[in-house]
Amino acid sequence: MSEQKIYIINFKSLYDIFDEVKNLLSFKIFQIKIDQIDKKLIQNEKNCIFITDDISKIDFLNDNRVLELNSLPISFTKLIEKINLLFLKINFQSKSEVQIKNYFLDLNERSISKQKKNTKLTEKELEIILYLSNKKKPKTILELQNEIWKYSDELETHTVETHIYRLRKKIKKVFNDDNFILSSKEGYYL
């Protein structure tokens, strides 16, 4: 995981307090002014939070990485607790989102979305998508059967074909995409 960073925006007294105890902290601290914020940096940097005393000044940060401290005083222990909780939420969310092609998978919600359309996935559908997305070469029915269902090679079943058919049908219905899961002589692939 990348290093945790806290950007303290226009809140010098708070920065000074953190600066005094920086050797005890598990994150890096930076003091910045609103006019110094690089919006592209903010979008690309995932493991950071922003602390301010007035969120209305930074409404372009309309995500869950902002901690507004407008009800002061607050104990230092409570503040550290809030910071740690926010980092936990960010970490949880970042691990739950996977981009595949121009789709986004939410592993926690078991859903797939593209633009503003979204549909739920079964556990096996999610496993199929993740498995195929991590492979460079097409995967045969037997490979999918062994890796996802843990079936033996001798077992005669149409489970894989049935699941692929239903998943393709769902993707076609919601996203009008016939090319999400493709097949060739070598097997299935994304």
C-alpha cells in the first residue's frame, strides 16, 4: 500500500500540532493553501485525506477523503481516531473497485457498471470475470471448470457454458455489449 498522507488546508494551528508530534504519526503531513491544490494530483492520489475547517472552500473535493473540523475543540485522540477511520474507509473502497475494459466491478457490492448503468452479479459471474480478466490467453471450459468450480476433468457438465451464456445475456441486456466475453477455438476471453 502507498504511504498515507494528510493535506491540511488553511489550518496552520492544526498543522503546527501535527508537526510537533510527526515522529509518532503513521502518516505524512503537508500544509497547503487552497490556491496551491493541484486538482489532477488530488484525483490521482488515492491514499490521502484532506483536513480543513471549512469544506465549502474546497467543494471540488466532493468525495469521501475530506475531514472537516468545524466543531472544535476536539481531543487529539479523537482526531487520530477519525483520521484512521477515514483511511480504513479509503483502503476498503480502493480494494473493492476493479476496472476491466471500460467497466467497473465493485467486489463488495458484486456489481458491474459502465457510465451510469449498473447490474448485480452472482458470485460465480464475478469470479468468471475476474479470472478471465487476469489471463492473457483464452481459457478453455475445462480450465474454467477446474479453477472456478473445482470440478475434476472427467466430470461431464455444461455449467461453464450455462454461466457464460447467462452472463453474456445480462451484459447484453443492461449494457448492449455483445463483445464483453468472447470465445474462440482456444476458449473464452475478455
